[in-house]
Amino acid sequence: MLVLGIESSCDETGVALVQCHSAEHKGEVPELLAHALFSQIEMHKAFGGVVPELASRDHIRRVLPLAQEVLKGSGRSLSEVDVVAYTRGPGLAGALLVGAGVACALGAALGKPVLGVHHLEGHLLSPFLSADPPEFPFVALLVSGGHTQLMRVDGVGSYVLLGESIDDAAGEAFDKSAKLMGLDYPGGPLLARMAESGNPKAYTLPRPLLHSGNLDFSFAGLKTAVLVQSQKMVAAAGVSIFKDLPQDEQHDLAASTQAAIVEVLVKKAMMALKQTGLKRLVVAGGVGANRQLRAQLNEACGVRKIRVHYPELHLCTDNGAMIALAAAMRLQSGKQQASANYAFDVKPRWPLDSL
Ligand code: KG4
Ligand code: ZN
């Protein structure tokens, strides 16, 4: 069975084709045949963040050419597609509507069923496409631009929320701190690069909710602490903006910020593993690409004899492969059937544990 997946929840248009096995091969991971991605980052950069209306319009321009590229790359034709999957939510309403509309139009034109997928389920299952795929059950640390969650995952569609951010997500903490440092959107990866040559202990920043006794996170206060610290540094150096500070000071604050975010994520993930008694951790979402986070999780998991799995680096941030994969795994597990009802809707807010 061939599943075409379309992702359009935010500022990346992604399309992918996945080969899925029948229900008898429940344990086998579907195979990724081809995927193509267009990132709108350059377009949104000028505005310092994603402009929803521009995002929707660009998805319209990109989605069909990307689908053609994927079909060409896999040597398959549109008529061979058995199911058309799309991101139904969460995300930007207008952007989601583009993917949903195109998927349902394709489905109706081909006479093939469609399936709306949860974006975070896509992230969560994306490590199954890596060279070292996980096995159920596991604890998932979902760290994206919009969400920070710890989940207990017992199988496809079996998700129990253990804790989540009560305000900003980890990716947002990276991006907002980076913005204060004068870095372009999305600043997360740029801040991480700066942090590599900085001293993570140079400045003391808060580790919010580290000792709260539960598995919730809070990152909103951190960006205020970064702002206050950067203002102090600018005043002490007698310069007018952060970017005019000596480079080592800039790098030290980036490293200290990253260290604060990473420490909380690692400690809470270890608490979740202890609480559930599970011995496997799956990390997913854009922040999962962070090298410091990976290094510290590897170390913490190594001491505790816990297996840790990540998506391939290029599949950490939004992409169509994870959407086609999540649809294929849902179909293969018998959890869900694709539908020939093309009256679609989207869910800009949609809790993963309600699936
Ligand atoms: O999962 P994703 O593509 O988007 C959402 O579904 O929200 O994640 C994007 C987020 C952004 O906040 C970006 O700054 C962050 O992931 N990110 C990183 C790194 N790469 C991406 N943050 C820290 N270090 C990185 N290397
Ligand atoms: Zn995402």
C-alpha cells in the first residue's frame, strides 16, 4: 500500500511517499520511498517570525510541485497512491487548510481515501525511520517550536501525557532568547552554534520547575532572565546593542542559555523514565537536533542503561515523511482506516493524548 503524506502546518511544505505493509506485517516499519521539502524560513526572516497568511499562500505554490518531485523520485505514478494523508493539526489554521484541501481534492480525484494525521504523532514516530528504530513501549520527549511534552507511549495511538510546558515551548525558549541576542528567525540552531564556543557556566540562569516534583516545564521566565542578563552586559560594556559585545561574552550567554534549557529537559526526561520504569527514550521535534541535548541525554541514559533513539537529523524539523509514516503506521496497526469522506476539517489545537 502506498501512502502519500502532506505536511503544511507551519512554515515548511513537505510531501513524502511511504510503502506500508499489510496488517500481517504489523511489526515492520513502513519504507520511505521519497520525500521533498520546501522551507519558507527565508521568506519569514524579514518579519522575525512566521506570518500565517504568507505561509498559507506559499504552501499553495509549493505543494503540487513537491508532490510531482516525490513521485518522480520514487518512480511511481499518482494513480498508484492508495491513501492520501495530511496534517490535520495542530498548527496554523490557514496553513493546515491548504494541505487538507489539496489532500482531499487529490483523494476525490483519484477515488482514493484520505487520512488526517496529528502533527505531533508524526514527530513522535519519526525515529522509526532512523537506522536505529525504537520498540514500544517508551517515554517520548517531544521538543518542538510549539510543544514540550513527555509522553508514555505503549503503541501506535496509545499516548499518555506525563508532563508538558505550562507556557513557552523549548524551541520557543531557544528562538526568543536568540532574538534578544539579535539572531535571525528561527534562532534556535544559530544560538546552538554560538553556544559551541561559549562557557555554559559563565552566567547563572534559572532552571524553571526543576524541583517542582512533577514533569511539567516552564520556559517563559528564562527569556526574561536572558533579557535582564543581556541588558546588564550591554550596560557594563558601554555598547548600545548585544551584537556589539565582545564575541566571547555573546557566546558565553548563548552557552549559558542552552545549558539551562538542556539541563531541565534532560533531568525531567530522566524523572519520567524513573517514574514509568521504562528503559527506552525517544526524542523528537526540532530541538531534538540540538547537539548538546543529544550529548547530555546520551550520557544520562548511558549511566542508567537506557536506550535512547533520535530521528535522523534532517527529519527532526517538520517534514512530509513523518506524516506519511504516521498515517502508514496507524493503518498498519489497524488503529484507523482511511476515509472516503472528503469533507475535511482541521484542528489548530488538538491534544495528542486525545487520539
Ligand atoms: O518541530 P519543529 O520543526 O516545529 C514545530 O513543530 O514547532 O521545530 C522547530 C524548532 C524551532 O524552535 C527551532 O529553533 C528549533 O526547533 N531547533 C533547534 C535546533 N534545530 C531546530 N533548537 C535548538 N538547537 C537546534 N539545533
Ligand atoms: Zn513540528
